[in-house]
Amino acid sequence: MKLIGSMFSSSRLTGSTVVVLRQNNILRSSIEISNVVDRHFSIIKGQQTIRPGSPKVKPLEGIPSRYEQIAKLKAGEEYDVVIIGGGATGSGAALDAASRGLKVACIERGDFASETSSRSTKLIWAGIRYLATSAAGLLSKNLFLKPTETVKDFWGEFMMVVGCHRERRYMLEKQEHLTKWIPIAIPFDKYVVWPPPFGHPLFALFPVLAPFVLKFYDSLSQFSCPPSYVMGPQQAKEKFPQLSHRKLKFVSVFYEAQHNDARTNLAIALSAAEWGATISNYVEATEMIFEEGGKKVVGVKCMDVAGGGEEFEVKAKKVIFAGGPYTDLMRKMEDPEAKPAVQGASGSHVVLPGYYCPSDMGLLDYNTSDGRFLFFLPWQGHTLVGTTDKKCDAQTSASAPEDEVQWILNECGKYLSKDLRVRRSDVLSAWRGWRPLAADPHAPPGAPMSRDHVISENPETGVIFIAGGKWTTWREMAEHVVDRITDKPCKTTEIKLLGGEGYNKNMPIRLTQKHGMSVEVAAHLSKTYGARAWDVCELSRPTGMNWPKFGVPISTQYPYIEAEVVYACREYACTVEDILSRRTRLAFLNSEAAKDAVPRVAEIMAEELGWSEEIRMAQMEAAYAYIDTYGGPVPDKDGASLRSATFRDIIEIFNAIDEDGSGFLDRTEVEHAAVKLGFPMSAEDVGAAFDEMDQSGDGRVGLEEFESWWNGADDGGLREKMHNEFSFAKSVDDLKNMGQGAMLG
């Protein structure tokens, strides 16, 4: 890690830790340090080139450029409030405060939504799980042992769900350019489930209760959502051929909202700028400024990470931390002895080809092997499979642990039709995000625990932090935290986010007609930029074809076009990775396709931002390194404890080697497999490999023995060769066409 200014005393938030610098003694917390930001800008620092903060970058209509925002931050004027953190909550607080007339600064050390806010399940959901868990808590023995506390807990969680319904309605009605309704099906193949979901005997009858529970769920939003309904077995199987093997009783269908989380976050941040907030990404808080001789915080020392590391001060009457799961690391800057208040809870997700679920309806497995929810959701032409929270320390890397990827795939294999082979090689991308679970460290003894978000003020420093909550409640959280610093009324319930004014559902048709865009590109631009899609289209270049006439793609099979890269530079994008991860979602959808797009994206950005060749190459290197943290078809087994392939994958490999279909492998079949892989072995080597497989010593290797051998340590021999070949397997035919590298690849 390259550290600037190590001779002075400061506390710098870098990656996922706080680095404390005191007279050359560098103290690090136990959390892993990320080099992501330094990778992007280590070569850029000190170069005399046009940077993302250049006055030559054309601003968007009605919104100051990043150059203008940085200039305002450096001007030395005092703000009413400075907000540290540019995720959904921090950007939302900036929008709320600016719309109330406050003078607001908001800084984000990476890109907007670069961590938690871009890695959700893409749902703005009202909390059907919370409704169930609150009921389970109310109906437990605690109702008799601790009645007052139990009822209070239930009511708190129930009202949180009511609030989520209210906020979901706001997003669907006010921000229709960013959101849509999506039906989610819950299949039932029995009327009684045991062991019961949510750990409560009552929920053994959940299949019977579900239609009534979901109608009650609808009522909490005053029936503003499309109504839940029931499908019979035949209709369900026509809709979901993926469930054809199950002896369904019926399917309950309810509605939640879906959005492109990173785009929503960026729309919030740019809307804040439109309302007058001084807001910028890639500006890092390095330490707090205290009043002379006192403990009160009166500002923040900052570093323009994308502008060569220049440091400056921002004075403010109030400071708000909105760092999500990294809030405790921010709090160390005001108080090195601050007690932990925020715990991270991760949710891992994998992206599979679109054929694993219908294009217009999702699935919910409410009773997985470990009790977590598992969603199968259509998202941007793919299938997104993701989980609810699992407590662990937050990290800046997008990497999803291989154990979690395998768990998700195995749950898919159990849930979907047996003739759907959900294999490790089907994974197009994999990633995880963290939700902050918070407690108030400054609350008086005996104060109730929050079931949702926490807002806490340090009585000595005056610094406020907000943490917890969920994507659905970003606006409500922003309102509550700004209420702590002003009595001016909140206006955000009436604000349409960037692109909302002038948007209508006929925009894709109008874009296609005027600009000769393909229908897919026009639909994508409309739901991403709203009415601002017209501005993107004005930047589009001719394709040189009869149709579509305009909109050169940055990647085949995806609707993202080169004009979006130019436009993103005007939306404060500073790196190639910003484009591929958040301005488009290519890295989240298909990590290999994102890597293929890196050179062209870098070329366009270099032209728009005036990068030197050295900077362009550094940006490409950084983008490749970051995109490598997303999962893909090839598993990363470092630190994994589960099998390195799904059980169904291993069955396919086993059957491909089992030439005579006997259900076990003999020495000759193993030798043939090695030869057809182009990896012939001596009789001695074959014997050694076979003996390692044959744990029972009976001369025959069964499936369980083969699985155990497969998951052993790579030895540079047959197993490693098979692993390498298997990583690129595409179909069962590939497995059976053993020869010239095709057996397992």
C-alpha cells in the first residue's frame, strides 16, 4: 500500500480498514487492507495530464461537473453539514439536506455505490421474511416469559415492515423510470413442511397459510401493488418448466419491486448535485478537524484521490458518517477508542444464464438447507440467484467465497428440475455485498435495540452516524438523519430522481424511431437514464449497418453502447472499472465479457478525459485486477472447504469416465480417460491414481469415492488435469466427447 504523507499524524480510511499514521508508525486493524483505489491511481499521481476533474470534461445539463465540485470543496467555505459516504444512504442524506436549503458537502472515497449499494439482490422489497420472523417471535414462549418485551419487539419489527411498504410505494410511483414490479412465485409440493421454516411449529402449515399471509402483505401497502394470486400445478409448470419434476400442489405469487441498484444510487447522488449539494466521488476523508483545544469536530481533511492525491480541508457545522458496514472504521477517525457499533452481514449472489428462470417472474425458496431465503430472479436478461444475510466482517472486494457459490448452486440443484444440470461452469459472475447491522453505542443503559437503522450522535465530538436499514428505506433513513440537524421540513417524497421528469413508458419506441436504436438498446437506455436517455443517444455513433443505425455496442450480446462511456465520464466516472461495474452492469452480469470490453472502454475514456498512454495502460491493468475479484466459470478454491464442483457436475464427470455404465470405475476406464485427455500415464502412474481413488481397496471406485478423490489437493497429475479441463465444460456432450481436450472441456 502506498501511503502519502506518512510523516504527519492522521487516520486514513483505506480499503476496508483504518490506517493510523503517527510519526512513521503504521498501525493496521485486523481487517484486510484493499489496494483497489491505489491500483487505479498509483501511476496517475503526479502525472501532468487531464484528469477526471478537468475543466475540459463537459458537464451534464443542470449539474456541475466533477471539476466544479472539487473546486467548491477546496474553496474553504463552511458547510452546514458534510456527509462522508456516497452510497444510497449518504447520497440520500445529501439530497434531503440540499432540498431543505442546507449547504451540503458529500464525499465518497471510491465511486458512488462502489460497495454495498451496488451489490444487493436488486429488490426494493417490503420484508415478507421480517413479517414471518416477527410473528414467530411473538408466538414463542417469550410471550409468557417476557410479555412486554416480546410484544414491543414484535411491534417494532411489524412497523418496520409497514414503513418498507410505504417506501416501496414511493419508489414505484415516483421513480418509475428506475423501478418495476416483479412477480415472485413460491412453489408448494406439500401442505405441511417439516422441519418448519423460521424455526416455529406454526410455520409447518405455511403452505396452507401462504395465500392468506400474502393478501395481508398486500394490504400493508394499501393494495397499491399488483395483487398476489395462486396458480394451479398445470399453469405453474407451463410458466416454470424448471419445476416440471415437482409434484406441485399449487404456487403462490406475490409482488416486489426491482431496480438497478447502482443506477438508482447514482441518480440519487446526481439529483443531490442538481439540488445544490457539493458532492464528489473519489474524495477520501483522511482525518477529522477538531476545534482548537477541544473535542468537537468542525470539519474534515480530505484527499482528491482521482486528482493526484491533493489534500484540502472542508469545514462544517456538522459531520455525518454514512459508511454502511464500514462506519466503525470512520468512527475511529473521531475516536480511536470507539467501541464497535456496526456488524456486517453478507449476501452472496451468482449470475446464471437466463434460461434458469422465466424472463418475467422470479422464484423464492423460503426453506433452504440452512434457513436462508434464496431468490431466483430474472435481471437484465440473466438469472440472479442470491441469499439473505450471513454475518461476517465486511470487505471491499466483490469476491464471493467459493463455499457460498457452491452452496447456492447445490440449493439450485435440489430445487430445480433434475434434468437441469446447474453446473459450476454456468456461473457467469459471482459477487457479494454487506448490509450493516447496527446498535447505538451512545444510547443510555436499558434503551431498546433498533430493529432497523440506527442514528447516533457522539456527545463529545458532535459527529452523527447512521447505519443499518436496507435499500428500500434509503429515503426514510435520509429524512431521519437530516431531521437531527434541522427542523426544516423534508421534501424528498415529492422529488423525482434524475431522469424522472419527462419520462414515460413510450420512450423506448420514441428512441428507436428517432435514433434508429435497436429495441433492446432503447429499452435499456430508457430504464437506466429515464428522460436523460435522449442525451445519451445524441452521443451515439453510427453502426455502419442498415439496422440498427446508431448505438455501437461495447460488448456483443449486451445492450450497452459506446455513447454510455462518454456520458459516464460526464457523470463523474473516473475509472474503467466504474464503467464496467456500475455505469453499465457488465462485470456483475458476465465477468469474462467485461474483461473483453476493457480495451475499448479504456480507449474511449482516454479520448474523453485526455489520458496519456501510460495512464490508459494503468487503468486497464487496474480494471482487469478488479474484475478478477468477481467470480466466473472457473472456481477459486483458495480457502474453500466445500467441494470444488457441484455434486451434479461430479456425477456427469463420473458418468463420462464410466464407459460401460456399470456405476463404478475400473483401472482401465481411468487409463482411457487419461489418454483421451491427452495426458497418457505409465502403468505405475495409473495404478497410483487409481489406488488413491479406490479407498475401499476392492478394485472398484464408486461415486462417493470418486467425489472424495476429486476434492483432494491438486497433485500435478491426473486430478489437476481433470480440474483444468472441467473448468471449461459447457455441456454433457463435451464431457462425453473425450478427446483432444474435449472430455471435460
